[in-house]
Amino acid sequence: MTWDAYNRRKEALREVLAIADRRREDVTATELLAIVEGANSAFADEAELLLDTQMNWYQALSGQMDRSFTTGDFTVGDFTVDTFDLETKAIMAWQDVAAAMPGTRALLDANVEMGELQRAFEKEHELLARAAGILANHPDFIGQGERVKENARKSTVYAPYVEPAREGNFFTRIRDLVA
């Protein structure tokens, strides 16, 4: 893949995920490929788009895990997470990424049965299981990671989408508000 193709693909993915964040549950990979200009040429099919979406999600989750686990104890509201409560940290990291990328999560969740994504989902479950402190020789290692993910999913709260403020001077914003 050339740098131009790579950059076009990354830009198309960025636009696809921005639309997914706005529309969340009301969007499909096929529809996104049709809506975003250049997405059909950047991605061969919907599976390719979803694999890149999963990779984007995995990288964000991995980074959030690194940040969460390299700091000591931390407090969320009245709740203090002990450094040794690994599963809670893994759950909170997953929730943070899901809240930051709701469209990505919705798109992946809508395609959880897609065969091409199964290995990518297994990798995510492995990451979560390791982060939660589950030993790699556990008889149901992948299943334990999936359990951690489901626990995180059940208690994730998504903020409603808010349209970003438009640029312009004071009078333009007032006119738009009144309109």
C-alpha cells in the first residue's frame, strides 16, 4: 500500500467513524461505505472497513489500558480503585474508550457475528483477560476476557451526541440560534 493509499484510507476511516459517532445505532458499514466519499475506493468491502475499525478500537483500548495501569490508585467519584483490582481497571479502561468512541463500538457490536472479525475480537478478549490478571493457561482464557468485556458493556454510560459549536462571530451564532 502506498503512502497516498494509506492516507486516503485513514482519512476515509476517520470520516466513517465521525458519522458513526453522530448516528451511532442508526448506521451500517454498507451505508457508511456509500456515504463517505472515497470510502468505496479505500476499502474493498465492508469486512475490510470493519477490520480497520476494530484495529482502531484495539489501539485506543490498548493505549487506555497502558495509561490506566501505569498510574497508581485512582478515584472516580467516591470510588477508589486499588492498584491490585485489575479487573475493575480493565473494565474502566474499556468503558472510557467506549464512551469516547460510541459509534465505533456500536458499529463493531452490530457486526459481532461477522466471521472475518472473530480473530480480532479474540485478540480484544485476550487483552482484557491479561489486563484483568487472568492467567494465560486458564482453561477458558478467551471466555474470561469476553466476560470482562460484557461486564464493562453492561455498565457503560454513553453521553448523547452534541453537535460541536460552529465557528463564526457572535452575531452569526445568535442568528443560527434564533433560526
